[in-house]
Amino acid sequence: MSNVWGITDVGLVRRENQDAYAVREQTASGHTICVVCDGMGGAAGGKLASRIAVETFVEDLEKRLQPDMTPDELKEVTARAVDQANQAIRETAGQSERYQNMGTTLVSAVTCAQGVVVANVGDSRAYHITADRIIRVTRDHSLVERMVEEGNITPEEARHHPKRNLITRALGPDVDAQCDCYLCELKAGDFLLLCTDGLVNTVTDMEMFQEIRRGEPEDCLKRLLRIALCQGAPDNVTAVLLRKV
């Protein structure tokens, strides 16, 4: 069993919220589905791309999920749902020149007996929060992540790097958008946080940990959003928080 909360905000600079998220608690198969997307393409379809991705992903996954699936089976059906979301975006983009460059990131979670199966494309992230630490589950598909891995910049420098928005994998632009899948083993009382870079670039990992581990969990996301807004919130901010009970 799990509890889930979600929040999204346009921020203080952008005119339009191009993030999208969805939560489906205790579906017919017994699984809970969470997905967060960060659209790109500006006025030319970022909002549309994230909405298509969220709706298609959830719809396809709900059709494929069965009770008592193994983590490997969940990874397989999640990857298929990601592919369907990618194809849906590409089909819409092909119908109008205006939407040719639209795309979106995606990070998702599906609960199972062992914890959650997490998938990501792009630089929206998943974090595992235990009683004493925060662990990033996903790896960003971005230029600055590659620079960090190569030792050219530090993780802190990456948060403020002028090229931090250049992603190397996304739904829409890629013909075959491959997702990375992970099994995150949650214990009772653990949290999983899914979020867009609008949160990551304004709230530190330690701030996320401290706010999630104190106070009532249903207020955590509001407190994190408040920090992001105090830091100027130059981008849309979206997060989903799941707690295993």
C-alpha cells in the first residue's frame, strides 16, 4: 500500500505550465502508477507533448498491467508504454509544422511487492528517501550529466551550468526513445519523489530530504514549492511524492 501526493506550478518566469503529471492509485491490477513529464518546444507544443505523453503512458500501462507481475515484467510493460507515448507525440507532430520540434521528458513509477519500478527518459528525476538519506535513482540523459561523469564539472556546477537544459534523450525528437528502468526497493515509511528539473535546479537534494522527513507528508510538496519560488522558480515546478505504508 502507498499514499501519493502531487503538485505543479508555472513558476515565476514562464507564461505557460508545460509540465504534466498523473497518478492512478490502486488500479484494477492492484498497482499504483505515477508519471511526471516536462514538455519542451516552447509555444510550439511543449504543453501538448507532455499531456500526450502522460495520457498515452497511463492508458497503455493500465491495459498491460496484471496482478502479481514481477519487476522484470513491469519493466517490460513500462518500456512499451513509454514507446507508445513517444509514437503518439511523433504522430501528432507530423500533422503540423508548428509541432515538429515538440517533445518531453518522462519519469514514472509503478508499485509492486518489492517496491517500485522506475523509468526515465530525459532529465526529470526520481529520488528514494529513507529515514537517514536521499538517493537519486535515475540518471539524467543530458549534456551536463555526461560532463559530470567525465569529471569536467561538479554536480553543484551542473545545477547552474548554462547548458543544463540540453538533454540527449527525449520523447518526440527521438525515433526510438529508450527509457532506463530501475527497481527501487522501498521499505515501510520510505518515500519516492518524482520531479522535473524546475525543482532540481532550485531546491538542493539536502533540502528535499529535510522537508520530506519533517512535518506531515501531505504538506511536503507545498514546502518544496515554496523553496523553489523563493529561489526565483525560473521554470515550471512539478513533483509527485509516494510513501510506502
